[in-house]
Amino acid sequence: MLEPTSPVLVISPAHQSAIRLLCMVHELHRAGYQHVRFSSGMAPSGMHWRCSITHADNMSDDGLHVVDHLSDADVASYSTGSQDRYFDWPDAPGRSAKELAALFAERFPRIVQMGKGRDWAYAGWLTEVIGRAERGGSSSLPVFFADYPLDIDPVHMPPPVRTRTRWQKARDAMRRARRR
């Protein structure tokens, strides 16, 4: 059954900002960068939603967690505590998702470059996530980590990471092992 996609009547500014961030990733997917992924969860206080954006090669195989958080070139971090000052950019407030995507591509070129390629399963999953976030309240945002136990419905899990680069690396490792 088709569920309505119109947003709920009252959405907090922080929730609106989180949705706009997810829409920014969607805009990158539309531009051909479907290997751009995110991992999101709750801050230890439970007050703010956090989101790290990276490329598929920097995600765990299950698609839930960023592997290397230390590289500023490979990870862009956001918290709803910043509302619409995405990534602490002074020129971010008031920007559309499409404008944010253009700024993101300029300011995080490695993530975007590494994110080039098709991943229709992930892009489709993100479209569904955005629709759910627009229909629901603050608990409708995707949460994959927190300082409390999580019971994530498998239906809401992202697809596993399957990039050509990963398969090529695995194939090359197998070939090297056979030569020995």
C-alpha cells in the first residue's frame, strides 16, 4: 500500500535540517555519486542526531559504520546541534539540498570522487529513508549507533557495501594467494 509522503505538520528545525542533509546525499546520488554513504546515530546525550558522510570504501561491509573516522578528507561529520550550519559552514544556512550538494562536492572532493558510480540498491534505500523521515517524527531518522541498545528492524537496514573496488581487491588478493 502506498503511504503518503507529505511531511508531518510539525517538524522541529533540527529534524528539518537532518532531512535536508539526507536530501543533499540524494542529490549527490542523482548526479552519479551513489557510492556516497552515511552512518548516523544518536549523541551520547540522546539529544542530537549525528551523521557521518563518507564513500562506500570507508564503510563496514554491513553498511552501518564508518571504518576510518580520522581522515578529514574521507569523512564529513554533522550534528543536529548545528541545525542548518552544515559542517560548520557559515554559508550553509538557507541553502537547498541541491546547493548543499554543490558545496559538498567543492569542499569534500575526495568523498565525492570516491563516491562516483552506481549503487541503485543504496540510492533506492535512501529514497525510502527520506520518505520515512518526512512522514514521521524525530524517531523516524535512521539510527545505527547510540549509547544504549538498539533494535534495528532489518527492513530499515542499508544494503551491504558492494563496490567494484572491493570486489577487485578481493579478486586480486585471491589471485596473489593462488600464485604462492
